[in-house]
Amino acid sequence: MPREVDLPGAKPDTVLNQTPAPDTLIYSGRSSPTKVKASGETPLPSNQARSTVRHVMPYDWYDKEVRVDQVDTDGTRKTVWKKDIEDTDDTRRTYVAGSALRITVTYIKEARVEIFVDGRMVEAYQGERRPGAAKRQCLTSR
């Protein structure tokens, strides 16, 4: 996946650096990050996919702590959405049984989205971007 850099005198739209070096064997599923000075005339390719997880809560959840984490293929965990416990008239109307969480995540190869209620995982969604597939993907429940 290209990373845009601004180096004076560098030729635009040309790979300036990559890891590993050219002609190095790369195993399936691995990537080769590159550095490119973009001219703005040529769009840079992207390996990123976007997915939206829609999870319907089967119970009232205004009085629950809810957290959504994204876990990358290397195991890096990032909280992408969080709701603390709130018991107000507004939250009693909003966070009710049948309402849904809609969380959009961006990833390169695979994504795992985990939903926690009061610290306990209640659902996990998994998705993988296949070569040639649309950049908008659907994650499925596991």
C-alpha cells in the first residue's frame, strides 16, 4: 500500500522506497509498503476495504456499558466505539431492544469486530478482503 511522501526533487508517481527491496520474495498474505510522491493527477491504489457491522441488540441497553473493538490480523486491538452506562430519559428512548449498532471499520486484509456488553463478548464479526473484490465488504457473524 503506498504511503504518500513529499520529497523535494523526487519524481512524481514513482515508487521512491519499498520494504522489502525489489525482487525480494513475498509470501502470500504479506504486503510490501511503498513510499510515493504523488502528483495529484494519478490516483494512488489502495488495499483498504471498508465494512459496516450492523448488530441488533436483543435487550434494552441504556444501562449497560457497550464497547466495540477491531482486531487486526497481527492481534492489535483498537476500541472503535464505546458507550458508558447512562440512565436518562433520552438513553431510555434510544438504547432499547431492537435498536442496532452500526459501526464502519477500515482494514487491509482481514477484520474482526468484537462487541462487548458489560465487559463480556456477546458477538464477533469476521471479514476478509479477497483480491479483485469490491472495496466495500460485509463482515459476517462468527
